[in-house]
Amino acid sequence: MYTSGRLYWTEQHGVKAVSGEILTKYVTLGVHAFLGSPTTDELVTRAGNGRYNDFTGGPTTGVGSIYWTSSIGPCRSTARSGRSGRRPTARPGRSASRPATS
């Protein structure tokens, strides 16, 4: 039994885990209706100062992500709008948002 968050499955991306404050933000935004399905498990940002999940995107948002850092908590970012309510510290160009490994 998985008790640390939620697991989501799609044929294209398989099983992906979403947990913690990222999961709370995902649920608050309306789950699949807003950001679509997760395309990654929760990953560590390249800078090591946060975590994120990427999502397929909803009909009005485009591909998106939810980032979390201890200093700002969870925030969303969408490719279509290019904006988020609160931004992670090392974000332009997603420099802080890529996984530490390729």
C-alpha cells in the first residue's frame, strides 16, 4: 500500500507519484482539469533547493509544473502563460527546474 501521496497512471507516462505540498497544490488547482496528468515523479531541482513535478497540461493552461521550495512553498508555472503566482528563486530559463541527472 502506498501511503505517502497519490499515484497516477496514464498509458503514455506510466505510474507517477505526486506527494506533499505539491500534491496539495495539484488538488487545490483541480487535479487533471487544470494541469492534466503528471509526466514525472517528484524530482529535485538542478540547484538542489526544491522539488517539482511536470504535468501534461490542461485545455487552457498548456504544459505545466508545480515547484516547491522551503522558502516559498508550492507554486505553479505553465508554459502557455509563462507566469506563476510565486516563482522559485532560481527560475528564469528553468535553470532550477531540471533534474540533477539527465
